[in-house]
Amino acid sequence: MARKEEAEPKKKQNRLKWEVAEELHLQDDLAKGGDELSVREAGKIGGQMVRKLVKKGKEAMTKKE
């Protein structure tokens, strides 16, 4: 059962990665296994993912208050 609990965050992270790649029009390069992404493109995806996660975290903290 622990494996299923570990897999869920990975699935959500993967969905977020694809969502961001689509917004940046990089999904085709990501679909090729990521080998076609430049360091700059991969950084853009990662940076946007962090921004979205921080925003969601702030929203969650606001709701708790």
C-alpha cells in the first residue's frame, strides 16, 4: 500500500509538468522523452512548476487561516 501512496504525488507532479510544457508549447519536445529539450527549456518548465506549487501552497495556507 505504501507504493500507491508514493505513486500519487509522482502522478500529480507529472501532470503538472505536462500542463506547464503545454502552456510553454514544449509538449512535443517533452513527448520525445525530454531528450529534445534544451537546458533552458527544461529550466522554464521547472521554474513554472515551482511558481504554480508556491501559488497553490499560499492559497492553501490562506484557507487554513
